[in-house]
Amino acid sequence: MAIIGCGSATPSAILSNHHLSQVVDTSDEWIYPRTGMKNRHVSSTNETLSQLAADAAQKAIADANLDPTNIDLIILATSTPDDLFGSASKVQHLIGATQAAAFDLTVACSGFVFGLITAAQYIRTGVYKNVVVIGADLLSRWVDWTDRTTCVLFGDGAGAVVCQGTETKDNLLAFEMRNDGSQHGCLNLGYQGESKPLAEGITVQVGGYKPLTMSGKEVYRFAVAKVPEAIEKAMFRAGLAIDDLDWLLLHQANQRIMDAVAKRLKLPSEKILSRISEYGNTSAASIPLTLDTEIRAGKVKPGDKIAVSGFGAGLAWSSAIFVWG
């Protein structure tokens, strides 16, 4: 398997730390040192998850010099679909990938890495040749804008890659996927219902989803402990040492988490790929969005070895080692 194209998309509206200081009791002086965030993109009332994901996928397909009809499978990693039944089919329609199967995959901030690993299995078994993996989320829909501990963190975005089966190389070198459901309560976007009697002895629940809640200290401790371990396991399976890596690309949750993970891996800070100051935490979108941005900037080049790791709600975490291009 080779990763042969990438693309990304963000809403046009940019919400700065200064803007947030007008919404809740906060400031750039409070936000930036604690998170590394300056701005985040947020969707307007007429922007949808499906269209944002489709825009990123179309750019990735064009970058791979393919036609949408060449795509066999679309995997959409998202926790914020436009439709609870899924948005992948809508994306398939929007990009004109008429021959592609499509499904949603929900692992929150780990979703893109889980999706990349899933794509590899379809390709390696020979079932599909061209697979688009998209990470996209609009968490601005589900943030409590009165909670200054969470509303400053999240932004909206989408990123995508095209994976292709080849006979000459396999650029996904190794991976690791893990879950710990005992810590599920640390990060939630939970259902909240009310009882509704229907008939004698029969009562159902009707309702919706309440805003996102998070225990920041617990998530920080979990990430700093588990992410380096997952990366080291994948590196061992790939037969690589830390010095062999060109880049470390982590889920863009918090700059302090990224710095702490790099320190534990004994990796120099200049090898960390970070665009958190521009985009904030975009959940499943954060890794492919950052990857595409750095490739367009000329920082990441064909042949570079990259360790990626997603971590968050579930609690779930994952890592993968791949060669770009």
C-alpha cells in the first residue's frame, strides 16, 4: 500500500482567542500558554460536515491523479455526521465516486488512524485498490460555548488521503490500536433523553445529545502515558529506531501533550509537526489536516518516515508508521 494523495478543507470563518474573550471569561494570555492555540476554524450555519469532507476528498483524489470513478472505497472517520445514520454515502455522491462503497467510522480523535489501518486491510487482501480515508469533524456543533475549559479547544476541519494498492512497496510499516473503556467517562458527547409513556407498561426515551464534556487532566495523563508506548510498539514492529523517524505527527489536542510525548520518546522538538495554533483541536481531522498543510508548505517530502498517533474519547488510542509518497 502507498499513500499517493492528500487534501484538506476548513470553514472560512476563523475564531481567534480575542474573539473567544468576548464570548467567555478568557484571554489569549490564558489560552495560548496552556494549549498552543491561537485560532480555530468554525463552520457557519450553511456549512455541512458532508461538504467539508467531500472538498478534502476531491483535493486528495486530484492530488493522486485519479478520477472519482476510480475510487473503490470511502472511509469517513467522524463523530459529528450530518445524519446519525452516517454521512459517508452523501460524500460518495458529492464527489461523484459512483463505483465506491462508503461507510462511517467513529473512534473520535483516533478515527483517522483507525481508518488508515482499516483501509490497509482491504488493500492488502486485494479486495480494493483505491481507498479514500477522510477525517472530518464539526465539533463547534457540540461545544458548550459557556464552558471556557472546553470551548477554547475545538475547531472544525477535514483532511483526506488516497491509499492505493501496489506490487512494489508497502508504505504502512506498522501499527498499534488500543482501547480502554473503563475510562470512557473522561471525554463524552452523550445522549440525554426524557421518558415518554407510550402505552400501559411501555415507556421509551426521546431526546438528543448534550454538549461535549471532558476531564482535561485525566486525558492529559492518559495521552502522555499511552501514546509513547503505542508509538514504540509500532516502531519495534517496523524495525525502526526513533532516530529513523523524520516526523512525529500527533493528534493536535494540546501542544503541551505533543511536547511531553516527544520528550518521552527522546525526539527533538523540531521533528514535531504542529499546526495547532492555526486549527485548534479538530478531532479526527487533525492528523490529515496537519499532514496536508505541511506537505503543501514543502516541509514533508516523498520518502519521509512519519509516526502518527491518535488519542481521545473511548478512551481509544492508535499509532501508525508510514512513508509518505
